[in-house]
Amino acid sequence: MYKLKIIYLLFLAAILQLSIALKEGECEVCIKTVEKFAATLTDNVKKDPKLIEAEFKKYCKGTKNKENRFCYYLGGLEESATGILGELSKPLSWSMPADKICEKLRKKDAQICDLRFDKQIDLNNVDLKKLKVRDLKKILNDWDEVCDGCIEKTDFIKRIEELKPKYMGRSDL
């Protein structure tokens, strides 16, 4: 009878672990950002959590959009209200995979896994006239370009068409 209870408890623990584990597509911003950041670290920095935290703060200065929001949640930006960088730096120093780090971060702050990347717009196959102005502005923002004096949708389309040859060789969009 005692063995049966232990087997039952182990079974419940396994079920609980499966429900806690990340599912496909969850925490996409967290996983991609942690992987991208970890790839920038040198071997001697990877071993020291304090150095990892300092490097993450430097890394966050160059981020924008969803990655910047992720940095804000972790405390990697100066204006961050809270900081849980230790929850990132210690597991990274142990060479823990990004998805496992994000599982731990989700337990501390569920917002981290709520972040999703915006869908990418394929400029080769899309009719710019059918896009919303918000999407046209996003294209220009992704290119780090501005449209001074743009008031109407046609102004934004004209600016994108002017810049298209410059940026279509890039893999951003």
C-alpha cells in the first residue's frame, strides 16, 4: 500500500512538471532574447553572474520593441521598476538552456511570457495599399527611418517605395 502511494505521488509530480513546462510558441521573446544574448558572451564572462548582469545591461541599451520590453521586465534598463537579473544570470552561468531559464523567469513574472513578436510583413508579396497606416509606420520604424511631413497613407507608401531598394536586401522584413 505504501509503495502504491509513492508511485501515485511520483505520477502526480510528473504530471505537474509537464503542465509547468513551456509549450511550443510560449515565451518566444524571452527564449530568442536569452539565446541571442548568451551568444554574445565570452567564456570568462559566462562563468560570473555579476559580469553577466553587467553585460545584459549593456546589451539592453541597444534593444527596441519587444526585446526592450523584456529588458524592462528583468531590470536591464535604467528605468526598470524591478530587477530579477539574478534569475537570468545565475542559470546562464550554469549553462542552463534558454527555455528552462524562461520557465524560471515565468514563475517570477508571468508578463515575461506574455510578450510576442509582431508578425513580419513580407514586402515582396504584400500590397502596401491594403496595409493599415500603423503597419506602414512599423515598417519605417523597423528600418530606423522616419517620414517627415507624412500625413496621409499615400505619403507613407511613397516613402516606403523610395526606401525599398535600400532595405530589401536585408533580412529584417
